[in-house]
Amino acid sequence: MGLSLLATMSFVALWIAVLVDVHRTDSRFVKQGPKWCWMIFVATLPILGAIAWMMFGRPFFTCLLYTSP
């Protein structure tokens, strides 16, 4: 029971982190497709959506996007 709880909590944490990342990313820097499509995709297919976002939608230089000038 402990291992399945840990796996479930890790899954939920990853899902929430990716949803927040998609939400915070500026629409101009999303690599593939519109931002609203990514939000729907990640919300409906959490594991596949998270992997796809990391590989195909997320900008390369996110650390540079969130810094203030």
C-alpha cells in the first residue's frame, strides 16, 4: 500500500507541475500548437500529455523567459 500511494502522489505532483508550467508559459514561446490545446491535452491525458509537453511544446530556454530585465 505504501508504494502505490507514493506512485500516486508522484503522478499527481507531476500532473499539477506540468499544468502550472503550461499555464505560466507565454503563448508566443510554445513550440507546437496553441497553448489552450496543450492545457486540454495535459488535463485529459495526464501522463501522455505531460511527456508530450516536455518533448514537443515546452520552450527550450524557460529559465530565460521568466527572468525580469
